[in-house]
Amino acid sequence: MSPRSMDWACRVKTECPHWALPLLAVQFLTRIPIPAVSSLSREAVLDGLKRAVIWFPFVGSLIGAITALTIILVEQWWPRLVAVLIALVVEARLTGAFHEDAVADFCDAVGGGNDPEHAREIMKDSRIGTYGSLALLLGVGLRVALTCLLPAATLLVGVVGAATVGRLLAVMVMASVSPVASSNTLAKDVGGRVSVRYAAWAFALASPGLLPLVWAAPFAVLTIAAASMVFITWFRRLLMMHIGGSTGDCLGFATYAGQLVVLFVLVAA
């Protein structure tokens, strides 16, 4: 085999094909098994995860659609509160409570860490502390309360839009904050600092989940955009001060916070 052929063969083995990127995003953000990507090498999967982040908002839209449709279906027989609680159980099973776990770990780290290194050590601890327990209780409680208060006209687009914006904000955090340099973190696995081009693609792929919300509540969307920018600015400073960069738990917290931002605005609109 010629050197050129060997170079091509190695590149094929380590590069992830484009068709696998959305499937890797689904596999990463949910518990859904994707047999089609099982044949990829570890190197190809790591390469794919770095590029699959552009699909995170789109996958978020799909997750939000499942949650919203569950609420609408269950609400035919039971009150909204019961429907929302059942929908969140379904979502937790679908995602493995991925982001809720991140909320608890992040708040334990920020609340209990004396310095960035200590905060990162706390974040690695699988046990949940007082700050994490309280944050998880308040976060889920706020999400339940706000979803129950959504008008029927914006329930579907609101829940889908919130799920989309949440994952989009995680990508924006990747674009604005470098991952922690001193350890192997989830933020590094999914690509470290995202380029402007990847962020633009993430915005484009978020459009299916956002355009219905823009149509239903255009002025609220402007407020959501402004609030999201304020959050990113504040969150970036918080991460650099308390963590020293981003980690997977930081991205998960941003996702959950993004959902709450959307719900707060829609309920107040």
C-alpha cells in the first residue's frame, strides 16, 4: 500500500462520517441506543462528538416535543400539574436526568468550593450535598410551576422552544468559555471551545424548534434573546471565577437554566 493510500485509510478510520453526527448527538443527549454508530472506532466517535454539538439544539427540540406531547396527552384526563409531572418522568427516563444531575453537581461545587481547584474536586464527587439538593428541588419545582402556568396556546411551542434554547445556550457557553485545562472533562470530549462557524450551524439547526415560538410570541422571543445574552455574560464570569473554565456539569447547568429563562419570559408575557 502506498503512503498516500495508508494516509487515506487512517483518516477514514479516525474521521466520523457526516451521517453519524446527528445520531451521535441523539446518543449523547439521551438514553436511546443507536446501533448504527456502534461500528465506529473510538477515535471516530470522539471526532464526531466534537462536530455533533451543532445538532444539540435540534435534538433538544425533539426531546421538548416528546415532553410537550406527553403533557397534552395526559392533560386530556388529569389536571395540568399531574400531566407536567408525568411528562418530566418520561423526559428523565429519556435523558437519564442528564441535566438535572449537572445542576446538582454544579451548585454543590460553586456553593461549597473555596477555590476553583476545590470546586472541581467537589464537582467530581458523585454524592449530592446541601447546595445540590436545594438547587435540584428549586430548579425542578420552578420548571413544574412555570410549565403549569403556560397558556394553552403557547404550551407546545413554549416547551419545545425552552428545550431548544437550553441546548443552544450550552453550545454558546462552549463558544465563549474554554474547558478546564487541568483535567479530562466532558466539555473537552464534545469539542472544547466551539468555533463561530459551529455556533452559527447550531443556531441554524435550532430554527425548527424556535420558529414556531417566534410566530406565536415574537415579542417574548426578543426578551428571551436579551435575557439569554445577559445570562451568558454573567455565567461566563461565574465560571472563570469559581471553576476556571467549563466542564460538562457547567454545560448541563446552562441547559437547564436556559429552559427556565424561556419559561419565565413566556409566563410573564
